Amino acid sequence: MAEIGYGVAVKVLELLGSVTYQELSSAWGVRSDLTKLERTVKTIEAVLLDAEEKQARDHRLSIWLGELKDVLQDAENVLDEFQYRILQKEVMKRHGSTSKKVSNLFSSSNPLAVRFEMAHKIKNIRKRVDEIAAEKDKFNLAQGLEDRKLNMQEMRDMTHSFVDPSDVIGRDDDREKIIHLLMEQAAGRNVSVIPIVGIGGLGKTTLAKLVYNDERVARHFQLRKWVCVSEDFDVRSLIIEILKSPADSIDENLSIDQLQILLRELLKDKKFLLVLDDVWNDDHNKWIELKSLLLGGCKGSKIIVTTRKRSVATIMGTVTTYNLDGLSQEYCLSLFKKLAFKEGEENLYPNLLEIAEEIVEKCKGVPLAVRTLAGILYSKVDEREWKFVRDNEIWNLEQKQGDILPALKLSYNQLPLHLKQCFAYCSLFPKDYVFKSYLLVQFWMAHGLLQSPDNENQDLEDIGDLYIKELMSRSLFQDVYEDGLFTYFFKMHDLVHDLAISIAKGECSVVTKTSTLAAEVCHLSILESGQEVTTQLEKLSKVQTIIFQTGQSMSILKACISRFKYLRMLDFRDSSFEMLPNSIGSLKHLRYLDLIGNDRIKQLPDSICKLYSLQTLLLGACSNLERLPKGIRDIISLRFLMVTTKHTCLSEKAIGCLDSLRFLAIADCENLKCMFEGMEGRLTYLRTLVVYGCPSLTTLSLSIRHLTALETLTIMDCKELSLTEMEGEDNQDLKLSLQKLKIGGLPKLEVLPQWLQGSANTLQQLWIGECENLKALPEWLPRLKSLHALWIEECPKLSSLPEGMEALTALRQLGIRGCPDLIRKCREEDSHKIAHVPEIVLDEDSGSSSSPSEEEGPGSQWKRRWRQRILPRRRRVRHK
């Protein structure tokens, strides 16, 4: 992966720059070495991007980058061990002699030897980096190319407006819908902007051409102009392109003022159609500058914008974005036959037509992928060649400029460096994998891919959420919907997944019995088990990620722990281990441990509490887990904890010392009766709390006053819980940060808790469901002035909304379902209370709902949220 060296260099510099490092390095006598190392890495970082661009043309440079990557990863591992020692010291400081094992490990067992060992490792790394750095000057590398643009050879060819309609298959319906939008008269606007959005290769430009050349469109508009924008959204250049015509040339030396006068004169009193094809710019100011010059046309003028980026559509669009879907299998097959065979010859080869159907399935509705594979096979009739294309991943097939992977790679090339790494690491998950936003963020965090926030009010989780939204915006994630716990589900299109694999190969690999692994691979997704797999793993040494996609033996788990000391992530969910080996406590670098769905494990070894760097611990659906280990308080870096246990009480001793927690989910704990006893003033950084499926739980013993960082609270399926135990405090002047609240399946709940008023300025989403004894909504509900979504489901004793609902001016969405008396009241005498709400769903049906479809808008999706589970479903693996 081209950017990996740069990414590791950034991580190394970030570690070296921390205040804690600087303080301890002085105490340990390694300050000089670390300072020199930091200075050297900075000089290397300055030229790395240029080196990575030039390596394809210089084999020596490619070798140098490989050696550099190795030594920088070794440096990162040494510095990370240094960080582990810092955390170890902090544990001893907090818990003193009561943590005997930690004390012995860090202090009593010859602290001078530990310091000497670390000093020796750091000095050795510094020397190796110096040796590598000394060689960089012979390559004549340029510094400071962080903001480099695309190379000319990486840019997409400029487009034109012509298309032969007979070459286009399956876009008639889309054409008619866009033409309908063009003919519509937009109220109050002279010029409307219609964005067409989709991944690369889907046919956005082709659709725009079909529309542009349609006779009805030509008659409707007095002036039509086609401009290919591509990467550089330069207003002056765009004006010149709009002004150009076949008959007249334009003096490109004119000033910008002279050009804008000509443009406004051209458009004046004309109904025009302007196509801006392949727009990447999401700088709002640049668009406003151009837009202001385009408003002089007649009423009914239209602009079509084609783009891969939803952020562009948001900035430029004045009507609902037209999201272009893929072609059906039938249309794809028709297109393939048209392009793979000479005219009229397809029926001569029925054996090839059968293979063609399987090949087309690989294209997942993307016309450019169909064209690419058809082009590879054009006029070839050897069945072996067709089977080769059928049986190989697209990223393994030879591609020319303009084919599907180079086309998709433009989207990757446009990403900033930090997003390139995050995107490539997604290749470790199988095709059709349903990502959950919060787990993907933790996965990225475990590998140090999230940049440190500039804003002290931001957590790394916030940075991760921004990364996900940016990748969604660029159409690299799709099928996005929000689940019942206010998190995002999404997938990668198969071809986008192929792109990620092609980028990450050599760094990330899928392991099967027949795979061949590069020696430098660091991240593994293991699909099969057996001796063949074990033999491949024995050849590796620097593995940081292992995701077991199928059950494994204890021997292979022990072998991985023994061999791969630099593991950051270990995922063996749905495994059947009755116990974990004690050796797991030796994984000093481990950040992410996933045991979800292991229903045989009864206890965790105490050694797991030595994982001081662990940030994510997933113990959901571990239905036979008797208790958490007593020393879990020593895992002081833990930010994300999901747990299912047979324990009856989770108290201060169990989880109360986990002061770094941001996310805590307690799910499906059938015996759990009490939580949070003795935890006054704890969990002050907690932002998300989920309590789910705990039928014996009678008390949370939780003082809401101290959860000042809490933003999302979900309490569901706890039939003995009334939430009254959280009352009894003085709620006056209570200031909370709660933004999203979901409560459901609480038959003992009769009134909403008073402390909700403490979030009057922050609460945005409120969901109440299956609370059969909830009799009335509180009179203070209209004081929740930030509330923009309210959903109520199956609360049959509710009969009216409180007075003053009109004060909820931010409310944009109201959904009521399975509450017949309340719904009748809202339709009749209470209708004036909710007349200001833009989107209202009143549904007396209390039946269960299926999962949302793409055709449904947000007004119907609220119905679906009740049945969503906290625990991720088992990943589905598609073997090739």
C-alpha cells in the first residue's frame, strides 16, 4: 500500500511528541536518542510522498521504501512497548501494593534491567533509522508534497456530450425521470440544480448524455452547454468552457471580469441547460462564486451535476439528489453480449453464454465493469479464457486506463492520506459484510489510523465518525441506514471492495488453505482452518491483526499468541473455547479483543488484566460467562466494553474503575439484578450506555447527575425496571448532555424520569416503545427545545399529547404507532398541536415490521428500529 510508510511515520512522530514520552524518556536516560529519532523521522517524512509516487519507476527506491517501512514499524512497536511501560507504571501508582502482580512485573523484578532493555531497543532503532535516512539523498526526492494533486496519468479523460443511444442499455427509466425533473417548473427559482450521484463506472455521465441529446430536451431549452469539470474546479476555466462554441472562439486572455460579463450576456433571457460533468469540488465558496453568474437565465433553466460525492450534491443541489442505481442482471447480460461477441455471433456459443451469466454477476450492476470484462473477452471463443475471467477476482485481471478499477481508483486517489489507510483496511472484511459504525471506528483506532483531534472537546470516536461520513459521502460506503441504537449500518459495493483489496495487497491478506502470503503482510482475515493454514502463518512474524472468520483450534490460538507479539487486534467471535490461554496477557500491544458469541466460555484468565493498552473488549452473547475478572480495573485504557454475563451484580468492584470508558453495553444478562452500586462519580467520560435484555434487573443504582458526558442512553427489555430508582435527587439546575434516548420494553415504567429535564437544551431524539403502563407524557415535554424526532410505539395507555407541543419548534419528525387512543386524539382535537411538524406518521397497526427498504424514507424507517439488536450479526463469508 503506497501510503503505509507515510502513515507509520506519522504515528511514530505522534508517539514521540507526547508529553508523557518526553517526561519518562528523561527519567530513563533515553531522551537524547528519542530526540534524534524524532528529528530523523521528520526529515524522512518530508520526502516520503514523493518517494512513493516515484517508486514505480525506480526499483532501488521501491526496495528502500520497503526497508524503511520495516524499520518504522519496528520503531512503532518499540515505542508502543514504551507506552505499555508507562501504563504499567500508572496502574501501580493507582493501585499500589494491592496489585501485586503488576508491582512485581514492573518494579520488584529488577527495574534497572527493564530500563536497560528499553534503552537498548530505542538506541538500536535510532541507529537503523539513521542508516536508512542516510540513503535517501541519492534519490533526489522533493519535500512537502502533502497537498499534491493527481498525476495527469491518474486523471479521468475529459468527457463530451455525444452518445449513441443504441449503445446504452437499461437506462430508459432513469432518462425519463431526469427529463421529468428538467421539464418541471421550480417554484421561486430561475435556475434549479439536479445532482446525479453514484459510484464510479455506474453510468452517470452516460445518463447525462442521453438526457442532453434527447429531442424533447433540445426543443425545451434555448441553450445547452456541456462542461467536463473533473478535479480542478477553477471558476475562470469553467466560464471559458461554457462560453466556447463550435462557431466562435474565445479569447482566453480576457480578464475574469470581462469573462463574467460575456457569460451573463450569453445566458440573459434564455432558458438554458448546463451539464457540469464529473464534479469533485465540495468547496461551497467556489460553487457560490460560479452559481452567482448563472442565475441570469430564464425561469426554468436547469443545471445537471454528475458526481461521486454526496457532499457535492448537498452543496450544489436544489432538488432531491438522484441516486443512480446499478443495472439489473438482465440488462447487464444484454450489454455484455453486445460487447463481448461480434454482432450476431453470441448464439453460436451457448457454452460461453452460460459462463457469461456468471461473469456478469461479478459486476454487481455496474456498466463499466461489464464493459471491462466484455472487452477482455471480445472475439475470444476459448472456453478456458472465459473461465479464467469467471474464476478470478476483478482486481487480479489486467486493466487498461478507463476500465473499472482505474475508474474507481480515482475516488481513492482523491482521498486524504488518513482516509486512504482506513479505506484499505476495510478489505479485511468479507464481501457483503454489514459494517457497524462504532465497531469500525474501534477497529481503526486499534491500528492508530485516527488522527489526534485538534479540539479538546473531541474524542477519537468523533474523528472516526467523521471519517465514516466522509467515506459515505464519496459513495465508498453504501446501503446506509441507522439502526435502533442510533448507529449506522452500511456495506461496500463488491467492486469497491475489490478496489480496497487491490490497494491493500501485500499489507492485508485473506488466508485460505491455498492462499500465498507475502512475508511482509501485517493484517490477516482467516477463512479456513487446518495444517495448511498453520504452515502459512509460521512464515510470518509482524502480524498486527487476526480476524478468524471460522472456528479454530486452541493450538492455533496459542500459536498466534506466541508468535505474533505485536498484535493490535484479535477477533475470534463465535468461537467455542471453554477458556482462553493465560498467555493472552503477554500481548502488550493488543487494543481490540472480540469474543462475541462464545457461549461456552465461563471465565476469563486473570492475565487478561495485564492488557493495559486494550481499548475495546467485546464479550457480548457470552451467555455462560460467570463473571468479569477481579482485576479488570487494571485495563485502564479501555474505552469500549460490551458484556453478557451470568453475574447477578455489576458493581464498583467489577467495572467502576474503568474511568476511560466511552461506550458500555450490558446485554442479555438474565441473572443481573443490580448495576453500578458504589459508583458515585465514576464513568465521567461515558458517552453511550446501553442496557438491553436484562429481565431480572431491578435497579441501576446510578446517579445521572455524574454522567455529564452521556450523549446516548438505551434501556430496553428490562421488565422489572421502572427507572424510579434514578429519581429522588434534586433535579433543579441539572445540566446533562443527553442527545438520544431510547427506552422500551419497560412494563413497570409509568412516567418518564424527571432528570430528562436536565437535557432540555440537548435532547434531539426520543424513542419510547412497549411501555404498556406509561399513562401520560409529562407536562414538561414541550421544554425539550432541541427535540427534532419523537417516536412512540405500543404504549396503549397514552391518550393525549401534553399542552404546548407547538413550542417544540425544532421537531421535524413525529411517529406514533400502536397507540390507538393517542392516534385518534392526534387526528382529531389535538391535530393543532402537531400541525407544525413537517413529517408525521400515525399508524394504528401494532404488528412487527421487516427491515427498511431503499424506497422508504425516514418517516417509515422509525417503525423498524424497535427490533434492531445491539449485538452484531455473524458476518457472512462468501468463498470464491
